Amino acid sequence: MPISVDFAQRLLPILDELVAVYGTPFHIYDARGIVNTHREMTRAFGQVDFKQYFAVKALPNPHVLTLLLQEGSGFDCSSPAELRLSQRVGAAGEDLVFTSNNTTVEEYRLALDLGAIITFDDRSMLDKAAPLPPIVAFRVAPLGSAAGSSLMGDTAVSKFGVPVDELCEAYAYARQIGAVCFGIHGMTCANELSAARAIRAAEDLMKVAQGVSDTVGIDFDYLNVGGGMGIPYRPDDPTFDFDAYAAAIIAGRDRRFGRARPPRILMECGRYVTGPHGVLITRVVNRCRKSKEIVGLDASMSALMRPGFYRGAYHHITIPFSEGRSPVAVDVVGSLCENIDKFAVDRLLPDPREGDIAVIHDTGAHGHAMGFTYNGRLRPAELLLTSDNSVVEIRRAETFEDYIATARRKPRLVLSAAPDRREPCLAPADAARDSASIASICFDGEILASR
């Protein structure tokens, strides 16, 4: 939906000048909005033992992470790179939750060394985890209300979590091999706008946790209700009632586990925290008619893949400074050699013209983070509108040199062609003479590999 009134009142008066001095495209985020959302989440849980862990995958920019860390947020990480990024901005120990899937031993050990709270996505990892973490927690496979969410895909064949009917056995085995402290993690929602539905999903998790506790005879140190709180991408979408959600979780926890030593409550929201507080600023570079009215932008799907990648995904688009124009139904597209490179289809906009600034809303999560470089359409910059209304660059746009930075000018020999691996690699002339049986990858006269 359109950005907040506060964000708009601070951004739009300077947008024309900002574009003139900086160019397009770029993502810009509202520091004030991000911080305020985190504060509101914490306030909703009041005095209970609660911690929100920002899902780094949503917006892995160190400057944004630093803002959140200063506000008391932890970080939900799912890869070594996310762990290292979080560590670099100052997060340590239980500031980190590591919830990954198909995890390698090396990844597990890194999380363990950093003191992160570790979630096991499958039972098999227990036999590779030596030593065990201080708290052993399993992710529960989507169930109940969560399993009925179309946004989470076909949960009947989900690759995530331990099936509910195997949880008791998993926790009993963990205790048998030495675990003494336990947590539980639920993958409860995905862009859920209904507080009632999200509450049911959290209650499903708490019911499962109570059953495991009673059956296995263990107490839970924490309940991690996951993330998945949604944002209203469409102008007529409802706003998620976070206060009602928090109150219901507290009440449900106290009802099932008592008030003496109830489990801590953890959350891992990403989109809800930063999503509404970012926009992609781009320009109209082409206006034409083919089978439909086309508006071509200088940003492509490589800068925001969500509308093209997910069927039905919507991002609001506005054309500032277009007052008085009649609305026209247009397809808003980028420049990739893919027909799904579309930000909007049959969208009514004030008749766009070449040179117009276009604002694509709600790109503060899973926007730049999901970017890519196909077709050599490089990822744009990230800017931050600070609380004092300054604009700072927090990630520059990619360049051609970035595009080829990982390509070796002189390839490094990986495997020699010699049978005993001691003979020197074939010279280019030798490879040419035996081209019928040997395929060589060469650059600057050197051979990378031969078969």
C-alpha cells in the first residue's frame, strides 16, 4: 500500500532533487519507520520475557541491522554469511538464532562457536552435532492453521521441520544423548494479514509444545513462534493487529504452561519490520504500445523480483508529480529478456510519460535482498532516509567491475589432465591436436580443466 504518511511527508518534498543529484534506480528505506515498528512490537509484549529476532534474509544491510541491534533486536540467520554479517555489526551469543535446513557440520559449528541459539530442522542433524548446543530445539513441520496457508506452498511435501508425529521421539532422543534444556520453533505463517489466523497457528504450536512436554517429561526454555506477519501490499488490504496477536500469545502461553516459570517468547519477523518502510525509485524510460500499453522502467526484475516470481504478488506503484492526468491501464515492465519481468499488469496509473519518476512501494523486505544480475542488469543502490531527514548511501549500485569480479583472468588449475596427476597440464597446442577426445576450458592461453 502507499508508504506511511510520515515517510511520504519527508521523502516526497526532496524526491525530485534527490533523483536529479543521484540518478535512478535505487531503494530507499525509512530509518524512523523501521525503528518505530520494532519498538511497537516490543511494547505489545509488555513486561514478559520476549525478544524479536529480525530475519536477516529480508534486508541484509549492515546499516539497517545496526539500527535494529541498537534497539535490542536479535537476528534470525539461516546461513553462514548471515551469521557473519550479524557478528560484524556487533551481535553475539543469544542475539543470534540460527535456523537453517540441510545444514552442514561446518555451518553448525560456526553457529555453535558464535553462541547462537540453534534450531534443528531435522532429527538426523543430532547425530552430527558434537557437542550439542546448550539448548536443543526442533522446528515443527507446518501444521494446522500454518499448513492451510497457501502462501507457504504445499506443506504436505514441505522440506521444513520435523513432522509432528515424530517430535516426541526426537526430543526423547535428544535428552537420551545429553540435552538438558529445550526450545521449540514453529513455522507458523507467511505474509499473514489475519491476526485471528496467526493466533490459531501460534496456538497450534503451543498445543504441540504442551503435548511434547507432558509426554517426554521436559520443560521448554522458549517458544519461538516464528515470523510471517504480513503487510498490506494492496491499498485495500487490512493491517495486521499485532497488539491482539501479542496478547493472545501471552495468554495462551500462561494458560498452557503456568505463570511460575513460563517459556520465553521469541519471534523472527522480517517483512513486518522493514517491508513497508522501503520504496524502489525508478524512472520511465520508454512508453509504447504493443499488444498492450507498455511503461518501461530503468529498473528490472533483478532489482525487485517478487511481482514477477510469485503469482499474484502485488506492489503499489505511484507516479509523483502527475496531477491532472487521466488514468490509463498499462503494464509496467523492466528490460530483462524474460516476459515475467513485470512490476504490474493492467495497472491504472496517471498516463505515464518518459522521464517520469515512478515509486514502487513496500520494497523494504525481500526487494534488494532477492536481487540478481541476469542479463547484466545489475543491482541498484540502497539509500537511507535518516531520522533527521538526511539521505545517506548505505550500499552503492553495482558496477561492471563487480559483475566480473569473481571471474578469474587467469584460470586456476583445479585438476590436471595427467593420469598420475604429476605430469604437467596439456599445453594449448596439445589440446588442439587432441580436440576430439579432450575438452578444454582456456583463457589467456591457460587450461583450467581437461577431460
